[in-house]
Amino acid sequence: MDMAAGIIASLAEQGDAGAQLSLAKIYRQGKGVSRDIVAAAKWCRLAADQGLAKAQHNLGVMYDEGDGVGQDHGEAAKWFQMAADQNFRPSLHNLGDMYLRGLGVAEDPAKAMALFRRSADQGSSRSQFCLGSMYDEGRGVEQDATEAARWYGKAAEQGYADAQINLGLMYQDGRGVVQDHDEAARLFRAASDALP
């Protein structure tokens, strides 16, 4: 363990939640120590138990993916909920996705929409895209092409390629927006430029 990792480890052992989260990241990435995802999960949980929203979110991701812990969508949802209760944007989105798909929680598109909206209002392009999709498909809400275009537009402005494509299709067809083939082409080009 290099000197910086040693200092962080010392603070983590003394109960500092921020240091515990940092040590979890060090173990997860193997920086200055041997990569150890089980140790990463242990330190992440200690920080999460102290109420650190980012640690709660990260632990939720670990449970969702089965990384360092057994995969458990219910446990993931529990940790995402704790961080979402602190208005932590990534957890609002992830928990919304779990309600949308019925992973670890009962499927509830209305709850998903409410969580996506809270995340989208904080600027999450992923959540803005999801809201656009829900309005586009009429899932959990009455189908509304104008609202779909509005939310796709917010995500598209941030360079979210899928939103640019969907909004481009709406401009191409004149669905929810005034038909505009030039705007459709601009959006398709922007999406193409964003793709690797």
C-alpha cells in the first residue's frame, strides 16, 4: 500500500466515512493495493451505514451487479432508496429504473416516473430521456408526444445520443413537434458525432 492509501486506510479504520468510501474505491480499482472487491464492499458498507449517500449508492450498484457481494436486487433497491431519500441524483435514477422494470421492487411505473422527474429536474440526461420514453410510450402516464419531445429535447441538449435520435424521429414525422426535416437531420448528425 502506498503512503496515500496508508493514510486513507488509517482514517477509515478510525471511522471516517469519507475515508472509508475512498478506501473502498482504492480496493475496487487496485490503486496502491491489490484489487479486492470484497474489501471494497466492506469499506463501502461501513461508509453507507454512516449515512453517506454516495456510499449508499455505490453499495446499491454493487448489489445490483453482484460485484463484491452476492447479486441482490432487493438489497440494491434498499440502498438506492436510502441515497434517494437524501436526493442523491444517481440513486433517484437507478431506483426509478428498478421500479420501471420491477427489479427488487414491485413494478410501479408511476413511482419510476416520480423518481426520474426528481433526477431529471437536477439535470440528469438519462432521467430526462427515460421521462421522454415514458411519455412517448404512454407507460405510467397518458401518452403525450409533446411532453415526450420536451423531455427528449432536454436530454438531447446535453448530448444524449439516444434522445437526439428519438427527437430527430419526432421532427422527421412531425409527432409532438412541427415537422422539420432540417432539424431532424441536425439531431441525427449530432447523435452520430456522439457515438464512438
